[in-house]
Amino acid sequence: MSDRIGFIGLGSMGAPMAERLLAWPGGLTVSDVRAEAIRPYMDSGAASAFSGAQVAEQCQVVSIVVVDDDQVRTVVTGPDGILQTAKPGTVVAVHSTIGDRTAEQLAAECAVRGVEFVDAPISGGAPGAAGGRLAVMVGGTDAAFERVREPFGAFADLIVHAGPVGAGTRMKLARNLLHFVAFTATGEAQRLAEAAGLDITALGKVVRHSDSVTGGPGAIMLRDSTAAIADGDFWLPILRHVRDLGEKDLSLALELGGRLGVDLPLTELALDRLGPALGVERSQPTPSSRQTPGSSRTGENA
């Protein structure tokens, strides 16, 4: 028989995730601090609960989507928390992005009660949740992963077992590092385009279109190591080619920024570190390289 699923937290992410669990064959129990958030699910056949303890009385797998570490701790270990009533064998899954040490600490507290804990942060935003297209990165035991894989499939089409407890969170932090560094670089690119008199909304259309075709940064994340690539490796000529194109284009962008008086610190850093980031050496500047005011490396040619 299918486990009954509990779902705590019906905000912008939790609400569409829980909605996709309404048809779960084992049944669904929802909980939120706002009574009005629960009502649509009750109208659709879900049971309701008003505390983590009440959820755990009914459910064998409990998903949590709240704001931060403190709220997760309260839901799991507080006076009305899950561990007050959870039976041995219950699986507690936290989809919120919390600290990896918090996940490990909570797992230890759950283990005392015979309860499995998994950190299962999600990526894909509210559109991904609504469309069942989330990615879930699970940290936990093999047994716990097998318990959650099928219900998670209601709202996710990629479910990765990242490793033991804490590994899911560490994978999410690495993924979001890329996300927000890219956002910062986006601001730099927009400033350059704006100074050049370009329509930055049109630039945005180009970026979204080309990334949907190429896969964006994920397109080069295919190796199983970040070590320098050895001679004879299949990837060496491919990533050297990527480096050469990147260094050329970054150098040209720095030259343009120098002429327009736009400071591009991330671009300078990227030019310096692109080769090593790809696992290949940095190419040497050509003799014709020159510096242009506004950048210490402007004009370098790959």
C-alpha cells in the first residue's frame, strides 16, 4: 500500500507541489499556519492538520516547505512538531534550503525516534512546481530514498540521490552558487549593453533563446572531475576550443567596456580563470595584446 503523504507549508512553492499530490493513491494531509491556505485542498479531498504532530499522526512520509532553518526545526522538533507523534519508520523530507549541518543535526534527532530524515531541496521555481518539472536533490539513506522517490515524482521529473544526509543541501548550494553568480554577471552584461546603446530587453530575449538551445552553463558540466584534463583525454580539444572562444569574446567585451568607461570586474575575473575552470591551462596573451583604460586586461586576445 502507498504511504500517506503529509505536506507542511503551502506557500508559493509548497502550494503547487501539494496540489500535484492530491491524486496520490495513499492520500494527502496538508498543514499550514494559515487556515485559508488549507481550505482548497480540503475541498479537493485532502485531510487537514494544524501542527506537525497532527500530520505525523496520520502520515508515513512528511514533506516540509517552510522558509528557513528555524522554521524547519520548529516543525520537526518543536512542542507541536513531527517528532512528538511520528512512528518509527516515518520519513521526514525537508524541501527548504537549509544548512547542511542543520540537516545532519535534525537527522540525528530523528534517528533517536527511529525516524528517517532526508534533506531534499528543490530547483525549478514555482513554474517548475506547477508543471511537475522540479529537480529534487536528496540526501539520505538508500531506504529513505526509495520511500520518497515515487511521491516526489508527482512534482518533479528529476530526482537525484546525492548521497547521505546533508548531500542534497550541499548539491543545492553548489547549484545556487552558479545561479546567483550568473545573476550578478547578468547585471554586468546589461550595463555594458546599455552603455553601448543597446535594448537590454532584446538582449534578454537573445539570452533566453540561446540558453534554451545550448543548455547554458550546464552544457559543459559533463565531466566527473574538476582536475586538469590530461593529454589524450576526449575532453581536452573540446574544452580548449571552449576556452579559446571564451577568452577571445571576454577580451573583446573588456575592450568595449574600456572604450565605454564601463567597469567589468567579473569579466576580468572570468578571463583569468576560464581555462582553469574548464580543466585546461590558460592560453597566453598574444604579443599584440594591449591595455585599454578601464581594464587591467582589456585587449587580450585568445
